[in-house]
Amino acid sequence: MTEANHQYSRSNPFMASIKQRYVLCKPASSKSTQHIVLDLEGSGITYNVGDSIAIFPKNDPDLIEMTLKAMKATGQETVLDKHAEHQWNLREFLTSKANISEVSKKLLSEIGFREKNVERKSFIQSLFEESRKEDLKDYLEKHHLWDILQAHPDVWFPYQELCNLLMPLLPRFYSIASSQREVGNEIHLTVAYLKYKSNGYERRGVCTHYLCHLAPMHESSVGIYIQPNHSFTLPADPNIPIIMVGPGTGVAPFRAFMQERIASGSPGKNWLFFGERHSASDYFYQDFWDSLTAQGKLRINVAFSRDQDYKIYVQHRMLEHGKELFEWLQHGAFFYVCGDAKQMARDVEAALLQIIQEHGKMTEADAKLYLKKMRTDKRYLRDIY
């Protein structure tokens, strides 16, 4: 890590500017995934492919207004940040320092303790019963600070006390979608804009809304630092073939991998499995992939889940090409997975095990040992979230 990288951290981020921002999806898409270019000019920051970037978001002004109203505050009140021992006016504190889109169990319990209305008090207290852990989790997930406070209008906290009970607004981490060899003093990101409804209200992802809509262009206002990922990077030997599985925004580090391999003249073979909803509207970076395949530098198999009556995902494409995929593994290929940990990563691993078992003519136990050895040899690498 360079000296400049050491200089920037969670307590001292570099203030980058957004140089470019555009939607990767076509108008017919049900999504709004964006390509964002951050300017590192003057920072001295360096990064490697596979690294992540930490972004410090700011809360939505609309959300802040609703929170101030629910707190019965103007925003001009002075509060102390207990973590940094620094004074802020309340509006600034709620903008940059406080997590107002999530409420801790501790704060909800305190609201229940102070609630005088018997029915409302009983409801909150019931959520903390041993048998209702899932209900409590569900309730907290569906509410922001403002609508929980609004649901308990007679409960009031001194502003400092309430601020002390709020969780901090933490940085969010994104896989870097560029190689510095190719883009120089820039960092490219692939950001899926998050928007959803809960408790009858439209919510937005804190950092995705900030990056995609709130942060001004060409102003040094986006706090960042590099989070190295030494365990998710290209093989040291440029001749080694790589297989990359990256549906949706999981494709980000593989764009970086390919930029790096092209820029460094790596002769190793490259195979990408990419998946999204519709080929016509959600084929991220298609021109780049098409150009590489035309040059014989990339093999790509795509899975567009909603382009037919039945769902096709990346793991189905892997199974279709299982024989060749196993041959690549036998020739020492590194296998990478990036994206959703909840479902996709498990489905991809199940397909990989099936391929090893079937095409390696192994028992299930032997296939698991084969995959375990790949892990040990650092040839099966995952960046999942």
C-alpha cells in the first residue's frame, strides 16, 4: 500500500469528486444501475484490481426534514458527536454522522420504556419476547427513525440523548470496476440504485441514493478510502486461465480484471458468466465485452432470467458448459464469484460441485474435497455480500 493510501482512512477520508455518472440500463429496464467515475486527482491514491472502495454517504434532505419534524426540532440545536468529541448543529449531524434509516434495538426498547400509552407500550414490549425475534427484526427493517418516532408522538428525548442512541452513519463498500493501469487517476463503480417500499412509504438506499442522485458533480465532496482485498485478485502468473461469475453489479471487479489483463498483455484465457433480467435493457458494459470477444480475448456466456418463460441464471449456463468448465479447472483455472451471498453464491457453488462430480466422475465427497483443495490453493475466490 502506498503512503497516500495509509494517509486516507475512516477517520481521514480523501474528498473525491464525481467526474461522470450515467445509467447503464436502457429506458425499458425495471432497474437503474449506474456507472460512476470518481476523480482521484491530487490524492496519490493507488489501488489494485479486486480492491474495494469505502464511500461515506450523506442522508437524503427529505429524510432529514421528516426526522427533525418527528424529533420536534428545528435543526439548529447543537449536539456533540460522542464518537469524535465534536460539536455539530443537529441538521449537519443528521446529514453526515447519524444513521437515521435504521433504529437499534436499544433505542426501540428505550422508546417502549418511555411510552405512556398502554397499547403502544405493550406492542413495543411484545416485540422483545423471545418467541418474536423475527417480528422484531422485521419491524426494525421496515421503519426509519422518523416513522418510529412519529408512531410514538408522546415520547420525547432531549436531543443529545437521542443522538447518543443513534447508530453512526458508516461507510459503504463497493467493488472497484476499473484497473488503474487503464484509467489512471480514476475509480469506476457499478452502482445498483436501491428503491423499495415499506410501511407504506418509498425508501431509498442511503449510499446508492447519495451516489446516484444527491452528490453534486465535479465537487470534492465524496469522502473515500481504499479497502484492499488481497485475497480477491488476479493470479500472479498471467498465463493462468480465469473463470468469472458475476451477475448484476457482481460484474464490477471482472471489468477491472479484464482491463488489467488487456493492459498488461496477459496471455491467460478469460471466461465470464454474466446474468441480469433482460438482454435488451440490462446488459451492462456490452460494448466492452463484445469488443473483447471479437478480439478473441474473452469468452462470455450470458443468462437473462426474464427473456423467456422460465428463469435462466448463471448457474444454469455453467451446467450447460460443465464439461469445458471442468477442463479449465483441470488446467489450473482460478474460479471467481462476485455478488449476492444470500442466494446466487450458494446456487453457483452447488452447480460447481455438480460439475466437478459429474465431469470429474467423482463421488459427492470427492467433489467436495476437490473444491476444498481449490479453496486451500486460493483458486476458488469469492467477493460476496
